[in-house]
Amino acid sequence: MAQTTSQTRKPSGGTIYGWINDRFKIDALVEYMSHKVVPLHGHSIFYYFGGISLFLFIVQVVTGILLLMYYRPGAESAYESVRFIVSNVSFGWLIRSIHSWSANLMILSVFVHMFTVYLTQAYRTPRELTWLTGMGLLGLAMLFGFSGYLLPWNELSFFATRVGTGMAGTIPVIGHKIMTIMRGGDDVTGATIGRFFGLHVAILPGLFTLLLTGHLVFIQRQGMSEPLEWKDKPQSQKKYMKFFPSFLLRDLLVWLIVLNVLAVLAVLFPEGIGVVHWPLGAKADLFAPPPAVIRPEWYFMFAFQSLKLLPSHIWFMEGELVGIAVFTVGGVVWALVPFLDKKSVAGERSGFFQAFGWFVLAFIVAMTLIGYLV
């Protein structure tokens, strides 16, 4: 008789879970997650905004795939295909509305997540790469919005894209080349749609998925950041919640609430509301005069309005170019703050970087309000 070797494995059971566990060792993952904990304190609610952003990205992917089944890029087909989606495809208007609302809510959620991480100094050692990947995800999310804005090929998106890409042309030496690459020529045409379409459905999703994977791996390995106030607090006075299943179930409940909010907004306001709107309107006409008011999406308004307030020339340079340079330097400083904030490494709160964070938040809110109200 053949003897049973130590290599023989006994099945975990006749359940589906047992079948999967025999092959992929799910028990080891569950065991690892069961030891992870989430700190409980006054700002614990902001932990959920990372999960909300992830959920809205998943909604973006699902609805984007559904829209892709009917959308046809091109100057002669883009507008017509979107009109067909909202007019003839069953629930096509709803899918487009959910896609647009989830895009705006995702960017809002990422902004909230970024500022709470910054103001609580959760970027401090050893979470520098978590912060950098998060910054990269915010930048890609805004590029998603910019590239997707042109795809309906309506009047507003055409002129807004012309203004947006034209700003790149003000950069010395390489500006015109960058603008030409973005547009696929000297002006916004059907070639621009093809480039933005490829960027929106292929390049950006691939980059986003890579960064998102790294971001999630870093979070799972390092856990949630504890507040600075806990540095000298006795361990017995600190409160924690198990990540699995307690926090995970609460996270899923928040996802369900967000899904309901998203559904209500999509049904009641299919073309948006107020400054957040996306009516199809008239088809883009390259020879038509521009609208009286051209405004970017709300998450670009602070930069757009700031550049408008600058004089035409500052010393020997164009005012718009000076503004772009200031925003570039500010963005680099913001991204590198985990390495610049030396006090956070020692577990101390930095007054300068706290003030800088509140200033940036106040500046973005103020410029956005001025842009829409004034």
C-alpha cells in the first residue's frame, strides 16, 4: 500500500470557502487582518474618506465601461453618440449621470482625505510613500476630469478645453510643443478627442490602478496613523477597533450610504445642479464665437480665478506664467512636506506647516467662491 506522505493536504470542508481556502490560503489573510486595528479618537470619522474615494472609483470604472459600449470618439460621432446614450439607450441618461456625479464626488472625497491627512500630520515617518502615492492619485483624478470633459464634444467642453490647453502654451520654450501634443495640432479638433479618449480610457486607468495598488499595500502594511496627541498617552488609555470585521463592516455601511446619496443625486439632478453641471447643449462648432462665460470644473476654479486676477505682466514676465510657476513650486512643496517637516519625524506638531496647510485650504475655498460669486 502506498503510504500517505506529509505533502498530502486534507480539505478544509465541503463549503465554497473551504474549496477556495485549500487553494489560496485565505485563512492566512483573515488571520493577518484580524490582528490589524484602527485607532479610535476624535478624527476617526475621516478614516472613511479613503474608502469612499475607492468606492467612487469603482463606480467610475463600472459606469465608464457601460458608456464605452455606445460611445464613439470623433468630431462627427462623439456628440451624436452621447445624445444617443441619453435619449435612446435604456437608462443611458442614468448611467451618464451616475458617472458624472461619482467623478465629482470622488475628487471632493480625495480633497477631504488629503487635507485631513495633512492637518493631522499622518504623512509623517514611515508613511512618506503613502502620502506621495495619494498625491499622485489626486493628480490623476483631476486629469480624469479634464480629459473626460471634452468627450461629449459640446460647445462648452470645446471652448473650455481650448482655454485649458492654451494655458500650457504659455510655458517658455516647451509650451507650444506641449500644447500641440495635447491637442494633436494647433487647435482643438477631432484629433484632440482621440488623444483625450485614449488618455481617459487607457493610460490614466492603468496609471491609477498601479498607484492605487501601491497606496493600498502601504496602508495595509503600516496601518492607520495614530494622532500626535497619543505620543505620551499610556497604552491603557488608547482605544482601538479591529479592522476585520468591525471597521470593514462599517466601511461597507458607509459605501452603502454613499451609493444611496449618489443614486438620489443622479435621479433628481441628471444634468447636475448649480456650478456642478454637465448639460449636453449644442454640438461644438470650431467657427462659432465662444460663450460669454467660460468656466472650468469646480476643482480647477481656484487656479483659473487666481490666474485671472494677476496683471498681464509682472516685472519682465507674463503674469499668467508667474502664476503657473508659483502653483508648480507650491505643489512640489506640498508633495514633499513629509521630508521637509522635520518636527513631524520627532512626533511634534509644526506650527509653520500647520499654518501653511490652513492657508492653502482657505486660499482654495476663497478663490473658488470668488470665481463663482464675483
